[in-house]
Amino acid sequence: MIKALKGMKDLYDEQALLYEKVIKICEEVARNYGFDFINFPHLEFTRLFKRSVGESSDIVGKEMYEFKDKAENEVCLRPEGTAGVVRSYIEAKMDKNQSVKKWFYHGSMFRYERPQKGRLREFHQFGVESFGNPSVYEDASLILMLNEIFSRLNIVTQLKINSLGCATCIGVYKEKLIEYLNSKDGFCEDCLRRKRLNPIRVLDCKNEFCQELITNAPKMSEHLCECCKKDYKKLQQLLQDNKISFECDEKLVRGLDYYSKTAFEFISNEIGSKSAIAGGGRYDRLIEYLGGKSGYGVGFAIGIERIMAILEQQNLQKQREGIYLCALDSSYIDTIFKLAKNLRKQHKVFLSYEAKKLAKHLNQADISNAKIFLCIGETEIKNQEIFYKNLENKENKNIKLVDLENEL
């Protein structure tokens, strides 16, 4: 038997419905904020991600599915969405006139890492990217958008924010940070590599000993230029004015090298200890890094599997829907078959082709997760009625067939 690759998972039945539900809510909110859909390739040149995500990231260093195609091109499956969308923006020459574009996307991403709950090798993200707008109001708007999505999904989160500064102040900060890091011994191998490639990534290390070593590290907030200070202060004010609670976290640098100024994460305690379920920030320098004209960009991505894991724990996928339609005698199957044709114009219908006892039909309706149970037997045929039961509130009654559409 051929099995799926490790870390690759099929989605069907309740999980597929749950996936559709999450994407639908994300799309509705994104469109309300003025975003349109973009679709872009799963396969890109490897250099796109090495240049954008950065050599210091675990993605480029350890996790990319990269190989050579038949033309000897070095290509890889996309490990994240932002770089591909920026590449598309530049390739369409939208960067030349600083076009304002607001796009959302969703689909598969690929990273070769150890599979665990909420984390797979093929996983799915919903993301948005906004180009051409330098205002911190846009940063705040994206955070409000995420907050709205989680509110609709009934997911409790904690928001963390930070400012990574612009090209001017990040240079000064890195010098101070490197000086501090060089005075400490015992960093893990990952941190030694990050210190060489992008020292602020050391702040992101999860190793407890490394965290102890950076306890007194210089703070980015103390090295921000006046412009970045003003924007960071304004962001906090906008969140407060809109009743969004948050925590300023000096060690929040995100896992990718392209962030500048605003960085943010939404954390949930519902799948493990304080796991990030969404994150993003501003990446004004990335367009230029990828060969475009210097411009402005900000975005976020949501881990769909992590959202689904939370909703599964809440049993939200158990919400009933649809009609289970059945008969107690085989001579009535033609009747319900014709009835199903009309009901399916407005409703999802599970139709049983077998005549069974009432208890067995009710059990099958429960397995189908139907909300409404409809059944015809001898008495119902005589009276031109159908037996109705709401499987959520347990209400039951007989309804005249001519009144059925109005009663549902």
C-alpha cells in the first residue's frame, strides 16, 4: 500500500468542511477590508527565498524542499507566501509607479520540519499583502483585520507587537547587539550562525540557556530613530483607541529577515503553550531586495492547521447541518427520492436508499451530523405528511408535505 509522505495529510469530511469554513471567514473579512484574491505558483526559483527570507532563517537554512528541474534550474516548493506575492508585484511592473495593491491568498506551503500537532510539512496559510502604503494606519488596519477574523472564529488570542526600526536605526542597533553578544559565551549553533548572518535573530531563539544569555541585551526600542518612535507610538495609540489589548515584546523579531518597523504575532494557549497562530509586519525593504523599485509593503499570514486544531478542540466542527431523509419501507423510496430533488434546490440532503427501523435511521442521521431528520412511514403516507425531528433541540412533529418547504 502506498501511503502519504510523512507530514503530508489528506483533508476530507469534517476536516475539509472545517478548512472551508476558516477560509470562507478569512476571505469575507479580507474583502471587507478592500483586498482581492491573488494566486501564484507553488514552485519558484530557490534564489527568490534565499534573497528574501534570508540565510539566517531556519526556513532557508534547514527546511526548504529544493531541487533541480530538468533544465538544471534550482527551484523549490514555496515555504511561505510573501516572497512570491512580492515577486509577482515586481514582475508586473507595479513597483514602478508605486501601485497600491491589496491582495489575499491561501493554499499549501512546504517546509521540511518535524511534524507535530498544528505543524506539517505540507501546511496551509491564509495571508494578505498590502503594497504602496507607508502609513502606520495600514499596519494597525491589518492587526484589526486579524482580530476580526479570530473574533468571528471565537478564538481567544494575545497580541504581541514590536518595532524593528528602519534601515537607519537597525544598523546602529545591530552594532550594539553584536558587541553585547560577543561578550557572552555558550550560544547554541543556530545562534552562532544567526549572529554572523543577522544578529537580531538571536533574540528569537527558543533555547532556554540562550534566552538567559540575552536577558540584558540592548533594547531595540531604545535605539529607534524619531520617525520609527513616532510610528510605534501611533500604532499603540490606534490599538488602544480600538480596544485591542496588546503587549510590547522587545524579543519579537519574527522568523524572517525581511521585516522592518512593525512586527506582530497573535498567540493562543489553546494548542500548546503560547503558540503563534498568526503573524506579520512591515517589509518596506523587501521590494528593493528582490530587484524592484524601493517601496512599501506590509502583510500577515495565518497558520490554518493551527486554527483548525483549536476549533476541533472547541468541537465547532460538530455543528449540525443538512437534512437526513429516509423511509421506513422500501415502497416509499421513490417518494423520498423525488422529494430530495426539490429539497436539494435549497438544502444539503443526506438521502438513504435503504428502508430501516426508525432507531437505525436516527443513528445514521447522527453519524451524518445532520441537523434535521425527515422520515416517511405508512402513517405519514396515508396522511400526506412527513415526520420531522430537529436533532439539535430535539423538537419533533408531523408536517404536511405541502407545507414542508415553509416549515424548514
